[in-house]
Amino acid sequence: MRPQNWGCSLYSKRIYVRNRAILEACREFSCQYCGVDDGTVVAAHSNQSRHGKGRGIKASDIYVAALCHSCHAQVDQGRMSRAAKLEMWEEAHRRTARLLKLCELWPDDEPLP
């Protein structure tokens, strides 16, 4: 059962989880890729369609990585290969999910990546 603060919306037969607590918690973490803690860390949503990313819609809030401004820009607009961007985001996402689990913000019905 999902806690009351979980909001979901239905779009193209996919349920999108929206949770402000997850997004705010990410702002308190250091960058989960490079480790910097400079006040620019935000929840960087997945750019992958398998996570629900589409034109004009962000992936669910469980598919986020706590990334600093620089790493977030590299994942979204960097000149590295698509595979490198994916690997960078995936590593940060795994670390972020573990931290969210420790903070008791990760949904019980979702396996850790």
C-alpha cells in the first residue's frame, strides 16, 4: 500500500508516481555521481522511455538520480555517447535509490535497482 503522500497520474496506460518528498530529499544529498555538495543537487529524472519519459512528460519520481548541476547537464546535453550518459545516470540512480530507502522514502512495493 502506498503512503498517502504518493500522487499518481494515468497517462498512456502508465501510472506516474509523483512524490514531492523524494524530489526534496534529493536536494539534501550530495551528487550521487561525482560526490560534490555545492547546493546545486536536484532530482534528475530519467530520459529513458522505459521509465515513462515521453514528449512533455517526465518519468516517474522513483526514476530520479540526485545530480549536481554539472552532472545533470552532462546527462541531458553532454557530448558523451548515449551509452555513457545512460551508465552515468544509472549509477547515480542506484545510489540515490539506496539513500531514499535509508530515509524511508523508497516505496515498499518497488524493488531497489
